[in-house]
Amino acid sequence: MREFQVLVMASTDLAVRGVTSIEAVDRAAWDALDHGPAPFLRHSFLTALEASGSIGKRSGWRPVYLLAEAGGRLQGAVAAFVKQHSYGEYIFDWAWAGAAERAGLDYYPKLVIAAPITPATGRRILLAPGCDRAGTAAALIAAVRAVADDAGCSSIHWLFCTDDEQALLAEHGFLPRASFQYHWHNRGYASFDGFLGALASRKRKQLRKERARVHAAIDRLTWVPGGELTSAQLDRMDRWYRATTEEHGGHDYLRPGFFHRVAAELPAETWVAEVTVGERPAAGALFFETPQGLYGRYWGSDVELDCLHFETAYYAGIERCIARGLPLFEAGAQGDHKLVRGFDPSPTYSAHWLRHEGFAAAIEEFLGRERRAVARQMAELAAYGPYRQADGDEG
């Protein structure tokens, strides 16, 4: 695939070009765009992914950063990736790939617009404050299509975009897809006990017992900022990540060196919740924090302690959000066990375009059925959540 110089001329003064490394983009200009609350398309995070080999080269994530510029100033951008597989996306299309293969269609390569290896909602069309938002977004969407055409991609997938972006993309011919995760929302709790007070009695007792069991078995849990993490601490985080993914039959998408690089690149946003047992580090979880939210990513442990995962990856994060006034806690993809621990079923959004008209029609019909099923499932899960009902039912 060629290096794009000019993809689209949206007007006499707006042009879109593409580069294949984030290092070719001015850091300050990229980060001045509106990223929303999540930090996962920040220049620093993408730099850590590229520098560690987690994206680019033989990873199957080949980046094309689309830059909309006017008068030499960056007006908007999209981070797109030409992919030869569907790993590390978390809005799953394996069944689509299988159906395409059975029909004799090539599903790969495809084009993905997402924060790589990161199932967190965030803005995918990054726009500069004060720009012509509609015109710039339209130019970038057209540029994405041009990349797909040039690279011979069968399809385009905008993953974990925002709801308003999904609506905009629908106007441009992309099919909306419904999905959900479990997110914790801060309802103005003054303390962790205040949060527990919002739960039904039986669930409140369960969470208290789980925390008490862990606190009796550990020395302490300490929040360590990225700027203070030692090489040994980062080595442990890397080891725990690989051990956990292997234990659960996953893939270690993040290559060695990523944790060290991301802590250096995002020292204020990166945090590790480190658990000490017998005065030795025994477990930890990686988080990213912005003023708008806390994002839990990876966890691991050298010891087997009942409920230690819940304490390190969930309860400590909830407690931190309450103490720091953070409104949102996203603890990663999947996990029905989060429901009883205060995480609500929360919608996530994606949008899709498929080149083959017949295949696209079949996917569109499927997405309509899936959307209704997801709505029913979310309503059912919410009814079984841990919070006290409006009528005061203690459960």
C-alpha cells in the first residue's frame, strides 16, 4: 500500500493525507484534537504500541493515520489499521469471516478504525476545536473509504465509537451494530460504604465479605503512578499479563517492552494497583486514568487468594473513582460477574461497511436481529442487578 499524499480535496483549503507511523505526526497537534475521555488514541499510547511492535510490521495491525489539514494546520484525524485477522478487536466478526469464506469471498484484508487491542469507547473521528466539524468529518470518512479501496479491503469497521459517531456514520452508509459492556457509574457516592448502601442487602453483604477476606490475607494495596514505577515493577506487570493471557487461552497482543514504554509515555495517566503479601509484591492491575474516567486493563498474580481479582481489578478501582470524583469506570470487555459487583450493562457502538452487496445485505439483516436481542439481554440483566429497586426492595 502506497504512502498517501492527498486522498481527498474536500474544498479548496482542506486536504487529507495519510502517513504510516504516528512518529510522522506532530504530537502537540494530534493531542490537541478532541479525543473524548479515553486516552487510547493519544500520540503517546500509539507511540508505545508502535515502539513495542504491538502494532505495525508483522502484528497484523498496519496503521494509516489520516490527517485533514487546512493551511498547514491539523483540523482532524482518524487512526485506521489494515488488518489480516480479527484478533484484539473485542467486537467480534469471526462468524462474518467464516461466512465469507464459505461463500468464496476474501474477508481479509479489512480496515479497522479503533484503539488497537483496547475495548474502550472513545472518539474515532478526532476533530480540532473550532474546525468545520461536518466538513472535516465528511472528508475523513471519504478518506477512510479511499484507503479501503487502495488496500483492497473487503470491509470497514469503526469499533467502540461514540453513539453520535455511529449515527453520523449511518448517514454515510455504515451499518450500526449494537453491543454492550459492564461499566461502573459514579452516582455521587461519598465513600465505598455509600456505594454499598445503594445495593440490595444480600449483595451488600457479599461484597463486604469478599473485601474482608482479601484484606485479611494481604498486607496492603498501593496505587503507583506511571512516573514512579520501577523497571522491576513493570517487568512484573509484563509477566503477570502474559501468564494471565496464557492461563485463559488468550493472546499476548502486547509485545515485550510495551508496559515500560507506556509508563514512560503516559506517566500521569498510567497507574498500577500493586498488592503486597508477606511484604512482597504478589499481584497487580494496570489502569489508565483521566479526569473523565478510569480504565482497567490487565491484571495478574503470583498467589492464589480467593476474591483477590475482584479486589485488585474492581473494588479498588471503584474506591478510587469515589475518592477522586471520577464519573466512569470501564474495567474491560466481557465478564458477567461484574454485574453483581455494581457494574451496569452499558451500550457500546460500532459501524460497518461491506464491499460485497449481497454479503452486506445479509449482515444488515443479521444486525437488525442482533440489535433486538442485545436490547432484550441488557434489560434482563439490568433487572437482576445488585442495586436496590425504587420501591425499596432490599433483595
